[in-house]
Amino acid sequence: MNRTIVRLAARAILGGKRVWLLAALSLVLVAIGVGTAALGSGSSAASLEALQAIAFSTFLPLFGLIVGTGVIGPEIDDGSIVHLLAKPVSRHTIVQSKLAVAVAAILGFAVLPTMVAAVIMGADAATVLAFGVGALAAGAVYCVLFLLLSVVTRHAVIIGLVYALVWESLVGSVIPGARNVSVQQWALSVTASIAPDGVVTANVGVALAWFLIVAVVAVGTWYAGSRLRVLVLASDD
């Protein structure tokens, strides 16, 4: 990783309007936990199932979209990425540095609030840890996918919204055959493998889920770096 790129990426996420949007979404997640606890639902299966559905199918894709596109998309849109690419820094190092910031943002704004919401609902330590690990796994994959999408197309936000709201929220949750290619389902499988039996229902085997998570993160990160090389050639031409 490159410290200068990390610092610039962090400033892009934390120095503009995105940080307020991320903070607002984080507060909503915690508020869901508070509201559920206030209604007397406690740590019942229904409460955790609601948190699972809301966090994994809606909030995490949105968090991933905001930070994944935010660490590189604006630079590509306004052309300032050319100045960064002109530096003697590996394109893969650029991508890895920006992804490190994106995942750190996911950890702070999405993973921790999800765990706090679970604690407020009265979940035990194993369940809280399970939700944290599952949320981090999903967030990392979303960051890679949406950063890659920003490199590939200037319509990353629109495509990402359609993906998050249609595929992950609807198709990936309802259609059995689509669950194997749903990030949400992979994360739920990871969560279910850590949580006590019966707390979380998984539709994908945990071994397959981990394989797909690692594969998407590794291949997506590599391909994003490779696409940056093409972007440089296109700019030079």
C-alpha cells in the first residue's frame, strides 16, 4: 500500500458529504436496534432475523456502494486520476491502497453499528461476533465490486444501486438458484457458521461461501488494477 494514496482516499471519504451519509446510515442501524429493544422484542429470533434482513440485504450493499465508488469514482469522473496514474506507483498498489480505506470505512460505519445493534437487541457474544464477521466479509466484497465497477464504467452508481436494490434485496433472497451468486447469502453463511445453531439461516455452504468471498476479493482487486492500465492508455491516446 501507499501511504499518500491512503491519506488522499481517506480524505475523499471523510472530507465530503459522503461521511454525513455514512454516519446517518450508521445511526439508522443503531436506531433499529434501540427501537426493537424498546418494543420488548429483546434477543428473540424474530428481532435478529429483522436485523439480518435489513443489514445484509439493504444497508451493507449501500455502504459498499458509497465507499467503493467514493474512493476512486470522483477522480475518474473529473479526470484527476490521470495525475495519480502518472506517478511511479503500481496500478495494483493504487487499487489496494484505496480498497484498504474503503474496507476501514465499512468497518467503522457498517460493521461496528451492526454489532452494536445486535448487542442492544440482547444478542450473546457469539452472535454479535458472527454478525460482525459476516458484515465485514460482505462489506469487503462489495467494496471490491463497486470499486471495480467505478473503474470499468462511469455509471457505477446507477448500476450499483440497481444491483443492491434489485439483485441483493430481491432476486438473491427469493430465487433459490440465484443465492449461490449473492454476496448477501455468502455473508449469511459465514455468520451462521459462527452464531449459535438456529440464529441465522444459510442457503449456501460455508466452504463455498468462503471460497467465493476470497475469490471475488482477490480476482476483483487484481482486475481493477489491470483495468487502470487500460485507463492510462486511453488517456494517453
